[in-house]
Amino acid sequence: MTPIQTAIYARVSSAQQAEAHTVASQVAALRERVAADDLPLPEALQFIDEGYSGATLVRPALERLRDLAAAGALDRLYVHSPDRLARKYAYQVLLVDEFQHAGSRSSS
């Protein structure tokens, strides 16, 4: 049986948020959730964008995550909340649809 390929995505948009370690708290909560679901979480599948606005879809970690999902190499994605994927609801729907179409299941 092939293990489930699990990833996490976290984002903070401002230097102030980054300094307050809000991304660290997001990542810790996501890691705990993945562990509670008894799933592996390789370091390479932890996607973090610090200092990038959720108003755009052009973010380094998000682009790598989207490429991975498009290649069918992702089964489950954990995010703290939908607004970590994108600020605009339309972008959130687009990303969730993109991940689901590629065969990934989202959890928040």
C-alpha cells in the first residue's frame, strides 16, 4: 500500500506577522493535526510563504505546491484556514477546485 502523500501550507503576509511568529504557530498546529491523523509529513512537503500577500497567487511555496498537485503527487493538503491560501474568496475556490481536480483532498 502506497503511503498517503500529505502536505501543509502556511502563509503570513507582513513582516510584523512574521516577527510575531504566527507562521510558526500555524505550522505547529498543522503538524499536530497531521500527526493526529497518523499521516507522514516529509519536510519537502511543508510549504511556507512568509511575507507574501494572499491577494496574489504568485508566491514561491504556493507555486511549488500547485505544481506538485498538478502532477498528481499529492493526496491531502492541510491549511490553517482558507484565507491562508488566498485572501479573495474567488482565489480560494479556484485553488481548492484545482487541488480537488488533481486528486487532492483539503483539510483545515
